[in-house]
Amino acid sequence: MADEKQVTQADSEATGLVTIKAKAPKIGKEVEFKRDLGLNLKDAVKKYGEEVVFNYFQNEAITRCQNVVRNALMTGKTQEEAIKAGLEWKPGVVVRGTRTRKDPLDALLQKVAMGELSEEELRKLLDERLKQLSS
């Protein structure tokens, strides 16, 4: 593929190209490609229309607000406190310190369930960790 043009960061910034990656671990396939989604808001509206761009913004904002509220509930806040966190959240502002810590074992088990890690690989990782702890 020596003839294939490499897209540089400068090309991406000048054309609106972004890299899109998708994995289907259950069937062992993945793809990666470049797509022009627009240089900025004005360009995106020109390409896709104001309603489409707004709907994407609104759906993403709803999802992120739900995450703020969910994390508040998971860290022991009352329903009223969680609602207040959702009402005070502003798009673009990262809320820190409200996430619960993920259980590392649970994360590994989820990888096995998703097909990203085999049971044999999990056993090997656990054996290695146990050896480290016992020495």
C-alpha cells in the first residue's frame, strides 16, 4: 500500500477528516477509515443540516448529563442531590470526583465476556499476578 496517501494531522485539520475505528471482537474483525465530518460547526451544518447537527448535540448532552446523575447516585448522593448535579452540569465541563472506582477483576471479566480476552489469557494474567504477590 505504498501508493496510499497518508493523512497527516495537518490534512485532518484542513479537511475535517477524522479516523473512525470499529471493532467486532466476537467475530474477530475491525475496520479503520477516514471520513470528513466537517471542519467546524458551520461546516457540519452546511454538510448535514442544522437539525441533524443539533440532534447529535442534544443526544450527546443528554447522555453526558445522565452520566453525571448516574455517577452521583452511585457515589451515595440522594436523588435530590443527583438531580441538582444534573441541573447544574454544563456541556463541555468535565465533572471530576464523582465516578466510582472500577473493580479491576470485574473489568477483566467483562473483557472475557466481550471476547477481548480469552479465559486462558485471563488465567495467565492471574497466575502472573499471584506469583508477583507471593515473591
